[in-house]
Amino acid sequence: MTESRENLINNHEDLEVYQIAFNTAMKIFEISKTFPQEETYSLTDQIRRSSRSVCANLAEAWRRRRYKGLFLSIGMRA
């Protein structure tokens, strides 16, 4: 099976899962703006950081996929 050039994934931002995670993180950020002011530095901050970390973890995994030795060593730990 051959893929057309427009279907090739060139970076982590082309991944559908990354796009979903990014859009969800943006929605979470907008929703968190409506949280009570007293939650700004506790619950709100934690929710925002966790939503951003999904995108960061996907990007990191994309970059590391090229290194077979690293991929295998991580797989052996799991």
C-alpha cells in the first residue's frame, strides 16, 4: 500500500492524537477560566499543567521513536 504525499506524517503535530490532545487542552484552559478565583493556584493550575503534559509527552515520544536502542530499553522497563 502506498500513501499519497499529503498523508505522510512529518512531525508530531501531524498526528491525529496530538491534534485531539491540543484541542482538548485549549478547551480545558478556556473552561478553567470560569473556575472560582480561590482555585487559581491549586486546582486550576494542576488541571492546566496536566492537560499540557499530554501534548508534551506525545511530542517527546515522537522525537525518541527514531532511536531504536532507546525505544527498546524503554520497552524492556515496562
